[in-house]
Amino acid sequence: MPENEACEGAVALLKRQHEKIGALLRDLNDGRWWPDDHVGNEDAANVLVHTRTIEESVRAISRIVATMKD
């Protein structure tokens, strides 16, 4: 059904992003992604900024999905 294409595309994209985030979490290994003994604080701060953006986006998507379920 053509009217479902946008929704199906959104779900497919969310699934791909979920897989990517899972892979990133495995790579981060609880924050130990730096290549030597130097702690990556600057990198961690940058990741935190982007993580907050992801958090805001997930919250917005959650609101949309909740509205669709009503």
C-alpha cells in the first residue's frame, strides 16, 4: 500500500540505526575506545554532545509513536 511507504521507510531506517548504535556500543567497550593509555576525554565530551542529540530524537520519535497508537 502506497500510504504505508513512509512508515515502512521510517521503520527500516530506525532498524538500521539501531544496528549501527549496537555496533558502536560494542566498539566503545564501556568507554575504552582510545588506542593507548591516554584517556579520550575530549573525544568522550564530543560523543556526549551527539548522544544528547540522539536522546532528543528518540524522545521525539517516542511521542510520535505514542500519538499514532492513540
